[in-house]
Amino acid sequence: MKKLRKVNREKRKQNRRDAKERLADQAGAMINHPTECCVCATKFERNKETVKSWMVTVISEKKVVHLTCPECWVKVEGLVECHE
């Protein structure tokens, strides 16, 4: 029978490995992010204001990244609330 300390150490190591893999997958998806809004096709210009205000949606099963401007994001949230 394994000692409890050894079991806990193995679980922590596995959790770290899983977290590193998830981070690598997410970082890989963000490298190839779109350069315009997925709804209205407004160009994304990288600066402090746009980086903080634009929304990024990642669908990990399909490995798809959607970039949405603030105006369209309000519309999307409204549609989601109506469907719920």
C-alpha cells in the first residue's frame, strides 16, 4: 500500500501536467486569433483600450476562437438572455 504523502505528491504532479497542457492548448489557440469581429467584421487594432474591451470566446472542442467587439457583444448577450 502506498503512503498517503506519496499519493498526494503524485496527484499534485498530475494536476500540474494537466494544467500545463491546458495552458499550451489555450496559448496555441490565441496565437492564431482572428483580426476582426466575428459579427460585424470591424478590424481589431491592438492597443490597451481594445485589448481590455473586446471579448474572446474559445470553443475548445472545435478549437475555434471568436473575437467580438463591445457593440456586438452587447447584442450577443441580449440574444443569449432571450433564449434562456
